Amino acid sequence: QVQVVESVGGLVQAGGSLRFTCVVSGSVFRFLNVDWYRQAPGNQRDWVATISTGARTNYAGSVKDRFTVSRDNDKNTVYLQMNSLKPEDTAVYYCNARLMSTDNWGQGTQVTVSS
């Protein structure tokens, strides 16, 4: 069974940085593609970034060049480095570890960016 635990979010001023971790239990981590999503109040859950099993990355246009996703297979961990944060980045961020067609979501973590 795959369990996903995200680090605690935080409050940061615009222009600041935060780094999230997503720790995935189990022995299949290296076979998982991992996505980050976010959901602002009243909005749908939007895709932010993906890192594949081969560490290829893709980003939504709104975060490209500001966010960086990486993984450490030895630590079963995916990192989301968020720089140059904007108030519109305020949302609950979710990690999803995908094994084939099965999603494994984390509990979500709040990020608030003040102007």
C-alpha cells in the first residue's frame, strides 16, 4: 500500500520561497510518477507539475521558471521548490503518487502568500 505524506505548508510574503516534500511509503517509489496539484478556494484542483520515474519534469505555464520539482529515490521523496511566490499561488497543495492508473493522494498542505 502506498501512503503519501506532505510537509507542512506555510505563510510567506510575495517574492519569497518555500520548499515542500512529499514522502511516499512502500517499495515502489521508483516506479511512481508524481504530480503536484493545487486548489484555491472556490476553484477546481489544478495541475502544477509532474516528475516522471525517469526524473523528467513538466510544469504548468503559471509556475514554469519559478517552481522546480525533483526526486530522491533513495529517500522516497519528491521535492517542490517554489520561488518568487505570488499571492495567486495561495492554495492547498497536493502530492499525487501515481502507479499506473492508481492515484495516491496526500492530505494537502496550505500555502498562503501575502502581498
